[in-house]
Amino acid sequence: MTASVTSQLPGHAHLLARLAHAVRREQALLVLSVAAIGIHIADDNFVQPEPGTSVADHLVSGLVPLALALAAGVAIVSVRFRSGIRATFALLVGVFGVVSGTEAVYYAQAGALSGDDYTGILSILGGFLLLGAGALMLWRTRRSDDVLWWRYLRRALTLAGSVLLVAVVLFPAALAYVVTHTAGSGVPAPNLGATPENIAFMTRDGLRLEGWFVLSRNGATVIVFPGRSGPQKQARMLIRLGYGVLLFDRRGEGASEGDPNAFGWVGDRDLHAAAAFLRGRPDVDPERIGAIGLSVGGEMLIHAAAHSDAFKAIVSEGASGQSMRDGLANGDTLDSYLGGGLNTLAIAVFTNSLPPPSLKSEIPKIAPTALFFVYGEKGQNGTEAKPNKLFYAAAREPKQIWEVPNGQHIAGITTEPAEYERRVVGFFDRTLLEKGKTP
């Protein structure tokens, strides 16, 4: 309808035409916002996947969010749904759009924007537009013609439900996305007390991992894991005392290929590849290979040692759990099940993989490899003690455990440096240097 014709309409008809035009413009904006999020999902999973991965590795993590975003987009613009329902979908998709773009923000701060990070910025913009549209829809549909007490009770219940939805559904799902799409991309300078050799090796699923290797002076070699930044104190301690050390970036981090996963699912493959690399070197004694795993590194190390005889002694420091399976095995409280279950489900979708077995079920399989559990008295707000005591009870000999007094998470080497060295190095001395003896 042209402007001249529109201007000749009666007043109420002219108002309706303007309203219809505004609705169409709003719907177009909503469609564009959802499309921006969908484009980033497709770009992230299918157009520009992480180095070393392919489209086939991202079928679930790409198709499921795309299908949900499409269905939600249809609901948002459909006049068949009530405004409250449309607003809810707009807010949910808006939150996901913002969260899915956090990867771009993370790498922008690190000065490393590349690839799908640019569509991630569009996803953030689309997400904020949907959040604004959802809030506007709710504002338009608020009621003020009912009884005062019921009006405020209803609003209080709505607010409480929204908070519960955020805590139980949105936060676990958002956390799952962030930890499976962001990781440190830089490689630190080595501060090991020795000049390391730059090395690289391949995992069985075709990823190239890069790291550092320092040759042993006492005949034993220890993998210090994960990464090349956090474990440098432990590596420096071992190198000073004559041990060989291997540090490397796990998949999706630093200079290594693959998709990141801060919870460490399938990370045991990286440790199997590291052990195979060491055993293939003529300057490494394959009967004197040990490992230290810090936090999630300890959890991945438990899985690896349960299915390999390459490790002769392992130290797991600060391990607790990686998924809902660990929550069930460790007897976590009921209020952690909902969030933990949804977090596990979301990680499974975003990583195209199932959660690993519970750590407690894996630990008995580690024997006869010597096993040493270390945890901080105050680690993770005091929650490390329970799982580590359960792990120790499930483990078979040879085994030992140490609670670091007043220690925080993986802070034993800074809280009690002398005692940490005495216990950890003493453990490796007995198991790797003095063959035939147990700790």
C-alpha cells in the first residue's frame, strides 16, 4: 500500500496499517536475530571447525542446537502462541545467542580473533536483540486489571520460577557451552630450569599435540599434566632432582589441535598418546614412566592409567569428578543432581561424546600401578576431601593419600613446598627409581 493511499484511509484504518507495518518490522528483526545465531552455530561446527577436526565430528553439536534454534524462532514469530510463550522463547534463545558468542569475546580479549569468532560477534548482537524483544513482549502483556494481592503474588511466582530456570537449566547449559568452546590459545615461555626440546606427537584419533620434553638424568621420566603453564612448578621441581619431564598442550588448547573440553572428556586419549611417544624414544626407559595430573588432569590420568600399563606410578592432585556419573558414584546431594545432569547432557551434545565412566569405578583397575592421591583441606570449598577418600578406599595397593593442611585446590606445592617435595618426589623415587619396592 503506498503512502498516498494510506493517507486517505480513515483514522482507525490508518492506525491498523501502521500497527501491521510495525509488527512486520518487529518479526523481521526477530528472524534476523535468530538467523545470526544459527549462522554462527553452522559456521562454528561445519564451515570452520577446530584444526584437526571435521564436519563429521560436529554432527550432534551442530544439528541439535540448529534444530532447537529454528523451532524456537518459529515460536517467537508465530501469532498462534501467546505473547508470554513467545517472550520466553525469545529470552531463552537470546541467552544462548549471547553465550555462544562468548568464544569471540574470549579470543578478542586475547587478541586472537579468527575464523568463526566474527560470526560469534553477530550471534551476541542477535542474542541481545532477542533479550530486549523478549523483555518488551513481557512488558506489553503485563496485567494491571486484577486484584492487587494476586497481581504481585503472580509476579513474585514468575520471578521465582525465572530464577529457578536460570539456576537449574540456563546456567548449566551455558557453562557447558563455554567450557567446550573456549581454551587458552597461547604458549607460555618455559621456566623449567633447563632448555626443553620442542616435540609433537599424534593421538589415535588423528590430532597433533605439541609440547616440551626434558631428558632425564636419573633414568625416570614423569608426564606433568595438563598444559605447559600451570604445571611448571611441579616440572621444575622434578627436573631439578634429575627427572625427565614431558609437558604438552591437551587437545583444543595452546598449540594442539582439536576441540577443547575443560571437563576432560576423552582427554585420556592424549595421555595414551604421550605415553606412546615416550615409550618410542630410545632415550627413555619404558619401565620408569610416571605422571602427575593436576585437577582435571588428575581425572584424565585416572582414566588413562586404568586402561594402560605404560604408567608405573601416578599422582592425582585435586581430582573430584567430571560428570553426573561421578556425582552419583560419590553420593552428591540431591540438589546437585538436576544441575549436574543437565550440565552433563549439554556437554554430551556440545562435544558429540558420552561422559566417561565414573572415576570411582575406574580406580580399582589401576593396580598394580602405584597411586597417590593429593588434595587440599580447603580445596574447592572443602569438597575435595569426600571424593578423594572414596577414591582411596576403592583403590588397591600400592596406594597412599595426603590431605594438604589448609591447602586450596592444587596448591600443595605452594602451601607446603618442602613437604610436597618430600612426599611427591619420595613417591616417585620409590616407585620409579627403586624397582621392586612399593610406597
